[in-house]
Amino acid sequence: MLKAAIVYLQGSSGNLLGRTLSLSEQTVAYLPMQYAEQQPTMEVSVNDRFKYYNNWNATNWTATETDLRIWYRTGMQDFVNYETTKKWLIDCSHPANFKSELDKKVLFETEKSWEHLIFIRYADASLEIIKKLAKLKRPDLNHIAQINNIEIDIFNDLILQYPAAHYIDWEDMLELPSYITAIKKLAIKLNLILDYAIVEQLWMSWHSETQKVLHE
């Protein structure tokens, strides 16, 4: 089942949010490549999910993000298997990619194919640090040019287009108390069961490695 699509600007912590919400055993787990064939229906415990997800690495954030995937994106699974599984898929997309899929109508025909849309909002004053994180975490990609040339405009258009979507503010993701509060609100809206002690552990590890990216 297509439970939620998270739409976020590069550098604004979409991977953290996607993994956090997918700590629930109700959801499709983000998994290494060797489990791509089983992913849509694979039973993965909360503790095992945490072990997989807790791979934040300030010295190789590219591996942090690419070692775990929703594998239809690489052609190693069929999207229809995520639509038909009883597990809930919570997927993450950058704005241009999400709009492209809406326009192509190949994977899903409308935004209503997803039960929920979630946008990671940000204050204008936060944009430079978000772009800095995008650049530092993924030096293998040309995120800055993409953000400046297309992503911001499409993100703003999508927010206006879907006013009924859910939101989490990026600034609230930077401190543990406000992050937990925001996640609890989203969990209620999505009807997710989460272990908040593990949510806290995942955030603390992410925060520690993110600070290393910024300051080392």
C-alpha cells in the first residue's frame, strides 16, 4: 500500500524522516540490496530496522544513503509490488522527481495514489545551511545547481497545489524534543505504531554524524 510520499529539498533530512516513520513494523523496511527481491513483504523487526537504519557515516554519507533503498528506484523491484503489499510504503522524493512521476503517470497517476503527502518545510533563513548539507553529504551529486535551478520552484508549487498535505518543519527536526513532538503528530495522522526510545536513538546518531559533516 502506498501510505505516504515524503517530498523534501535535498539536504533537509528526508532520509531521517523516512527511516524514522519506517521503524514501524507496519511499513515496508528500507533494506540493503540483497533483500531487494523480498522487500515489499519482508517482515523486519523494529530492532533489526534500527540496525540497518543506523548507518549514518559522516565520512561516507553517500554509502549511508545508497546502501539502503526502496529498490524499485533501481529497477530491482516492480513498483506494483509496493502498491499491492499489505505493508505500508513510506517513500521519499525530491520535488522534481515527484513532479516528474506525476506528469509521466507511469508509476502512479495522481497524488491521490498515496494515502498521505508529507512536505518537509523550511524557513527562508534555513536554506543556505540546507544547501550546505546537501553539498557536503552528497559530493557525488550536483545538488546545489539542481536546488537552485529547479527544486525550490517546484517544491513551492507543490505546496501550493496540495494544501491538504501534512507538514513537518525542518527546524523542528534539529532538536530532539521538537522532533519527537512532530513525529508523534505524524504518527497519529498515519496511524503508525512507533517505539519512541528507538526513534530517539536513531535521531541522536543522525544528529551526531550530521554535526561531524558540518564541523570536521
